[in-house]
Amino acid sequence: MHKTYEPQAIEETHYKRWEAAGYFAAGSGDDGFCIVIPPPNVTGTLHMGHAFQDTIMDTLTRYHRMRGVPTLWQPGTDHAGIATQMVVERQLNGEGKTRHDLGRDAFVDRVWDWKRTSGGRISDQLRRLGASVDWSRDRFTMDEGLSEVVRDVFIRLHDEGLIYRGKRLVNWDPVLRTALSDLEVLSEDESGHLWHFQYPLTDGSRTLTVATTRPETMLGDTAVAVHPDDERYQHLIGQTIKLPIVGREIPIIADDYVDPEFGTGCVKITPAHDFNDYEIGQRHDLDQINVLTDDAHIVSDMPEPFAGLDRFEARKRVVQTFESLGLLERIDDHTLKVPRGDRSGSVVEPYLTDQWYVRVGPLAEPAIAAVEEGRIRFVPENWSKTYFNWMNNLQDWCISRQLWWGHRIPAWYDDAGGIYVGRDEADVRQKHALADDVALRQDDDVLDTWFSSALWPFSTLGWPEQTAELKTFYPTTVLVTGFDIIFFWVARMIMMGMKFAGDVPFREVYIHGLIRDQDGQKMSKSKGNVLDPIDLIDGIELEDLVEKRTTGLMQPHLAPKIEKATRRQFPDGIPEYGTDALRFTFASLATNGRDIRFDLGRIEGYRNFCNKLWNASRFVLQATEGVDLDIAEASAGSLPERWIQSRLTQMVTEVDRQFARYRLDLAAQAMYEFTWYEFCDWFVELAKSTLYDDSAASPTKASMARTALETLDALLRALHPTMPFVTEEIGLKVAERLSLSRETLCTAPWPEAGTSDSEAEQDMTWLQGVIGGVRQIRGEMDIAPGKPVPVLLADANDEDGRRVEALEPLLSRLANLESLELVATSPEACAVALHDNLKLCVPMAGLIDVEKERDRLRKLLDKTSQDLAKTAGKLSNASFVERAPEAVVAEERRRAAEHQSTLERLESQLAEIEALAR
RNA sequence: GGGCGAUUAGCUCAGGGGUAGAGCGCCACGUUGACAUCGUGGAGGUCGGUGGUUCGAAACCACCAUCGCCCACCA
């Protein structure tokens, strides 16, 4: 083995072997453990969020696999309609073409080409992360089987009246020229204006002032509304306005939507371009006059010069016109929510179109009940509130998109406006008994990407066939995802799963936090703060990192700033940390749901941890080389052996407990602490006494060697789900030494928690305490670590005597003692450390500085009297003694006595030292 | 306008009615045959504020402050 841990040397070969051997293939049997991967966008790359999420899923999957449960981590990718189409369109634009130049079929072919070249990147990245997915089951949301499921589900929902086609206002992205669901629209505060227009009454008696943030929509106004109780305007209700520019007569109506306190209390009503106005229009049976084309220009039948103008240009012209008419009252600055498409960033228009909708009410009910009744549990629990909040206020889901890339809607139209839904044209003709000469045309639109994603947990398992996988793995065990897609995805999977697969899609939803940069900023290309998980694994030179962060920016002018920040933060680039260190870091950061600042110091620490494990293993392998394990004595073994086994057991118990509650951070902590502070710091050091002792009786040595190897083996298995590569590399060597026929840790048994050995733990605590006392004196008295010191033990009881006798060699070695002697009374000239009743003394003779020791004792004394005061205070409080639980009071009494005794002993010691200092 | 979360050591974060924890950083000493990506010792905190509940509060409750996020149709 190399002296230092070198991740690159070991990672890739193991993964290839694992995959080839089929260790990750879906298991079979009852009660499987299953996670479906949230399918990443097929044309994207994995970012830190994915890597974090994948680490969590892989760790859980590997853990259950080792526990012998039939296991499946189902992989796959998503066609990501809009996102993917945009990427390919951008490529085309680079060639000076648009998708319309190619036509639908050629364009879709081109996207498929791109999918094929790009999809492999994600698979490669997942492999680098060590993801133990079953590659043989890899799926794509638009592959043949899943497309069929999508189509069948659509048909069934339609047949049951849960999907319908309707003309109403939708969120329209005029750049992408498609409808969007409510969720795909993000509203942010932006500064704008509130224009006050005067609308003259038809009879010319007066004007009414309306305020608007959308002047151009006035071309489509069909009413002015006031509040029914508003005394200022009550007498005008029913009269008409002569709408400027267009000259249309529109009524003044009363509707209690209007807030009399806001603005003038008069609202212009444009039913075709505003969601509220649309509803008012419905209530008052108003015309819906559309004034915009699908790319947000003014329609041609509007008056000159407005017809054909872009919406923002039209806005200016409308304002100018009102001004020239003397009807512009004033312009106020105004902050408003501007709705933008989450992909294009363009301002979304409420737009009157025919679209397909899912009637979600009937689907939502059982989905709400499933969470209420605990058949699905959110972890952390409070996310269920977010879920309920949304589910109880659901609008019908607009599922049609005017795109080319996606699942084509299985609906056909005849020339008379009839709509037929079916598997294909032939099916439709048969189902509806349509004659061959009736011309049918398929709907041009595709489905919202999330429609197919909603089916993912059962479509990937083979539904509607009753496959073995469906039986073993559905409902899946846990969904691991971010809170940002609870609405987009989680809620819809629950609705669809219950509707079609007949049960909840997963029993638990583990919601993890968002990975942010070291300053708490969201990572994004435009901020230039993105970290690529692969760069943390392999390392990257500064120049390459700068290059990566500054090319392909949407706003190239940000490049210098990004470059500067990058050079400042990573003056030497990023070193190679390896996959295991990255994974362990993610696990350690996986606390309950809160956002995570990713800090390089952390990953460096865990890289060091890998190295520590590596070297401890190196020691164990070296020191046990050539030892005949078979002659190990049958007894329970020496104290260090009994102790480390006891600690191992407790560590495994703790890890089991924490994995069960998805606290990967606490599991990681337990493993880290056991590995470093118990196995390395104590067991390895203690084992040296035996393993390096040439004169040691062979059975004793063999026993120690066996314990060292077996403990290490169990430790490696425990760490394997979190750090698969380094543990595999070492674990196979250890297994070989133990003569275990084991090809991999992937399917090795998870370590069993045995029983703990409290006697061994108590003895060990004593040993650690005594060694600690000596080291403390050594450290604070500046005694060179290499210099052996004599130690006298005073006030020893029988138990101490027994322990000294049994453990003297270990004690001497670890504390580096020159001698160890039990004495009746300690000499006055010594430095002292107390451990329980025991008084450890290091005689002065040339070693101890009297004044230093005096200061040290004073400090200790100070601390002890503070502690004593605290406990004494409690005990002198009558109501504490009276009301606190007996055990607490007893503990407090014990403590007080201990402090008292310590205090007295320190005082007398101090007195002696002070006498010497004089 | 509703809802949620955060505030603990210099930094990043666990914890949780009974003596304040970890990693990193910091200080001192140290190349003993696993490891300087290391070892030993050490310093460092009124647990955001104010009230309340309690024998006891950093923890539970109320209010406040600051920061962050989500949802919502005010022209």
C-alpha cells in the first residue's frame, strides 16, 4: 500500500468491476428497498445538488443492500421538454437557423441526436460518484415503454373526465410561444409605473380616472368597475364610457372585487389579459377582446398605429396618445410583481387559448389523505405543511405545451371540431366508429414534462404490467429530493401513484437542503460560483477553473468579476479530494433539511479522514503480516480487544439508529469518532504493545491480530455505504488476510451490533484517565514527549492496584513512563493530576518548574471551586432537593462530594507547592 | 397578506429540561517503526433580545429584533 491515500488510483477500476459483476442489479423477494432517482435533465450535467442527493440515495441504498434486503436504485433521465428544446434551439440559432427552418420531424430528430450524445455524460458522472444504480434498468421518460404509459394514463384520465380541453386564460410565454403551468411562472418585485388615465363618460358629463400598470391592454377593455357600495360612483353604475383610442362604448359595472381604498377606486377591466378581470368578465358576461398575438404584438385589427406593435412599444404609444388627448392624469412610480417564465425569463402574458387541463380536485383528495393518515411521511415532518398548503389550494393543471419536444398529446380533431382521444389514429377511428374518409389531424401539442415525471415511480417498474419489480418495490421506500419540487413533482407523483398504481408511490419523502456556496449564495453560472463535483473529486488547475466559469456566460460582461473572485478564492486551484471524501462531506452535511454552505475546509478534513483510515489499515495489515491467526487463544482477549469490540458494537448501533431517521450527518459523525478517536488513537496504539512485541506469546499476538483485522473489517463495512471506494480497496485486502472469500463489500453483510462489555469500558476509561493525567502534566510542564517520566500513584484502592498490575505495560507505553510505583503518600515535590480517588504524581527532580505547577494548580483549583459552588448552590436550594427527581439530586450530591474531595486535595497540594516556591 | 425556517466558539454547524459539543482555524511542544493529509497538550461561548412556565431554560411558551425562503389575483 502507498504511504498516502491516492483516490484516483483506486476509484475507477472498482466501479467498472462492480458494474460488470452486477452487484447493483435489482434484488428479488418481498419487502424490497427501493429509491427511484429524481431523473435529471438528460441534456444537463450533474451539479453539486445532484451529487449531494445522489450521495444520500446511494448511501441508503448500499446500507440496505448490505443488510440483505432486496434493493433497487432505479436510474433514469428526464426529457425536460422546454429546457432541452431551448438548448437545441440555441445550437440552431448559432448556425443561423430556427427550428421552423428544419420543420417538426427534423427538429425532433435533431433533439434525439443531442440526447444520445449528452445523456452519457450524466451516466459517467453518476459512475464517478459511485452510484450503485441498476444500469440494466436505466430509463428515459421518452423511451418507448414510458411513452406508452404516458399515453395510456392520458387516455384513462380523459375517459374518466379528469382531463378536459378548455379555452381560458393561461400563462403564456410569448418568447417560447407556449402555455405554462402556474408553477412555471415566477413573480418578482420590479419597479414600474402606475399610469392614471381619464376615461370620459359617453354622455360627456365627466371622466373617470382609472389606474393601470398595463396601459396597452386598454385596447381590450370591456368595462370599468367600481365597488357597489362606493358612494362616489354609485350613481354612475350602468352608465357607459366611451373608450379612448378605440371608441368602444363600455359599461360601468359594480363588483366587490374592487378595493375602494386603492387608487381612485375605479378599475379598467380587460377580461382577455388579466386573471382577475377574466373572472369579473365571467360574472358580468363581458366580451373578451384579445389584443395580442402569440408573440405579444398588438393584433392587426386594432387601430393604427397600434396594430403590429410590440407590447412594450404599444405601451409607450398608448401613454403618448392619452397625453396628447389630455387624458393622462399622472404617472406614479410603482413596484409590482412581474410574472416571468422560469425558463425564458420573458414577461408572461395571461392569454386566451385552448389548452388541456387535468381536473386535480378528485386526484388531490386521496393524495391529501395519504399524508394526513401517515401512509406517506415527510422527513423533516414540517414539510407536510407546505404540501397541505398547496394541495388545498389547487388549480386545474394546464398540461399542454406548444412545443415540439415531448409526448405528443394523443388527441385527434376532425374538420367539424370533434375531438377524439385514443392510442393512435386507428384506435380513435375504431373507438368512435369514424369512417375512413373523415379527415383526422393529431393535436400538435405535447405534454408538460412533469406529466410523465408524475408517473415515474411506477412507470419505471413496468406498470401497467404486474411485474415482479412492481411487486417487490412498489410502493418505493423513500423519495429523496429538494423542497423546490414538492409541488412540481412530489405532489403529482402522489396523486398519480394513488390513482393508477393503487397505492402511495413512496412511504417517506426525505427533503434535503439546498447546496449553496461558502457565502450562502445559491450556486449559478451567472454568479460564477458554481462548483463541479467532478472538479472536487479530480481537482482542477486555477486557469482551467477560471476558463470554465467564464465561458458560455449569458452575460459576458460579468466575466472579469467572476475571474477575480475565483482567483481570490482558489489561488491554487482545487486539489484532488477524491469521491469518498466528497461523499463523506455530503453525508456530514446532511442535517435536517436546512440549506448547506459548502466549505472547502470541510472536504479537506474528510480527505484527511480517508488518509487516516488508509494508514491505520496499512498499520493493521503490516503489523499482522505473517501472524498465524489460527492459533489465537479462544479467550475473550486482552482489554484493548474487548474494549474496541464493545465500542464497535455501540458505534454500529448508533449508525443503525441514525440511518433509520435519515440523519446521515450523525451516522457519519459516529463513524468518524469511532475511527479516529477510538480505533486509531487508542486501539492501534495499544495493539502495538502486543503486535510489535517479538517475545509475545504467539496465541496472544494472534488474538490481537485477529481482533485488529476483524474490527477493521467491520469498520470498513460500516463505512462502505458512505465511502465505497477506499473501503473496498482496503476491505478486500483485509478479507483476504482473514481468509474470507469475499469479492466485494457492496454485498458484504452489514456489521452486526453485538453486546457491549461494560467492565472493559470501565477499565479502559481508567487507563485513559491515568494516561491523560500524565500527558496533561507533560504538556503543561513542557516535558519533552520523548523523555520518559517516573510516576507515583498515591491513594490507590484495591481496584487501582489490580488495574496497575494488569495494565502497567500499556500505561507505560502510551504515557511513556520511566517507572510506575504505588506509594502510600506522595512526596511534596511533585506535579499532580487527580483521577477519581487516584493521585498521580510526577516528582519534581529536574522535571517540574515549581511556579508553573503552582499556577497550574491554582487554575485547576479555581475551576473546581466554581464547579463546587454551582452544585452546592443547587443542593442548598430546598425546592430543588424536594422537587427534582431523586436520581438527579443523588447525582448532584455525588458531584458535590467529588468536587469537595478534589478541592481539598488540590488545596493541600497547592500548599505544599507554595511552600516550595518560597 | 399568509406560512415556514434560522440566530450556539473566529468560521461552518450538531445538540437539546439536569456541569455547553464537533470539524476547520488559533497557540505551545513534537519527525517514537500507520499517518506531518500526523501526534500530545491548550486557549476560546451570558447558546440574538425581553418576559413567562419550572426546583432547574441554551432547550418549552409568548413577544421583539435581524436574516432567509415559500405561497398569494390588489388595478
